[in-house]
Amino acid sequence: MPIEIRELIIRATITGGAGTTEESSQEDGDTTDEKEIIAECVEQVLKIIERQKER
């Protein structure tokens, strides 16, 4: 049974401010992980869309 996604909500929280060097390096690592996760999600959604077009 196929699954249909009718609504996709993406929320992001951006916090600004000057931090110490240690905090900045940790945040950079977190944003890299977040970017990888987002890229993987986008890739999977595109695959789903392509499968739906084939039908």
C-alpha cells in the first residue's frame, strides 16, 4: 500500500550571537550534520516523487 504525503512542514530555528571559539567550532559540526540530514531527506523525497511520476 503506497504512502501519500499531502503536507510537508519544515521548521528551522536560527540562533544568532557571538560565542567563544569553542562554541563556534561545535556549532559548525552541528550545522554540517544538519546539512547532511537535510540533504538525505531531500534526496528521499525526490525519489518518492520520481516513483509517483512513473505510475
